[in-house]
Amino acid sequence: MEISLLLLVSVSLMLIGIAASLAPGVPAGPFPTAALLIYWLGTGRTEPGILALVLLLSMSIFVMIIDVAASVIGAKLGGSDNSIALKAGIIGILLFFVLGPLGLVIGIGGSVFLMEYFKSGDLQKSIRAAIYTGVSVLTSVVVKAFLTVSILILFLVSLYI
């Protein structure tokens, strides 16, 4: 296998996906998905093989699901209801555009804390909900980074076997 422009573009997109996975709330999954499909179509649908392609695309889709679900699941596990989790997600996304990835974490954790406190008046419950939400967002970063790095490695391995 020679290094081609097609391979360079695909690997570059995967590297962008890895970088994106390190920021909470930044979509990482679309980059490896696009890289895989571009490479597969560019090689006449021959590389990677169909089994490898399905596995790698499944991993990319899972990264996208993690992007969306992490904060909502964290808020629910912390004891917040669906409406608080949804509102916190929206606030986090809005603050992302103002403060970047830090705005997402502060927006989600802070809004869960405040909404939960105003709803219940229970400081302990509010702190618990905010911590669970923050931990879930940061855990999603680790999982997304692991998966996107794995996609790149498995993609390259699949081209050599």
C-alpha cells in the first residue's frame, strides 16, 4: 500500500476527529465517519474490507451517540428529571459558542445545579446532580478519545492485512 492523497485526507480527517474528541460536546464522530467513507469510495469500495468498514463505522456512530447522550444520562443518574437535563444541554451548547468547551461543562453542570436547587431547594441533591453531570461529560471525553484513536489504528491495520 502506498501513501496516496486519499490516504492523507482520510488520516487527516481522523486526526481532526481525535482532536475534537478531546473537547466536551464537540462532535468527533462525523470526522472518522467521513474519512472512512471517502477512503472506501475513493478506492472503488475495496479498502477497507466490508467487515472492517462496518466495524469502524459502528464505532464512529457510537462516538456520535456518546456526544449526544453523555450529559443527559449524567443528569438523570444524578437525580435530575428529563426537563432539567434537556434545558442543561441547551444551555451548555449555547455557552459553548461563548466560552468554548469550558462553557459547555460550566453551562451543563452549573445549570443542572441551579435548576435542581430552585426546583427542590435541596443543596445536597443539587450538588450531586451537578457532579454526576460533570463527571459524565468528562468521562465521555475519555471514551470518545479512546474510540477515535482506536478507529485510526484499526483503519491503518485493516489496510495492511
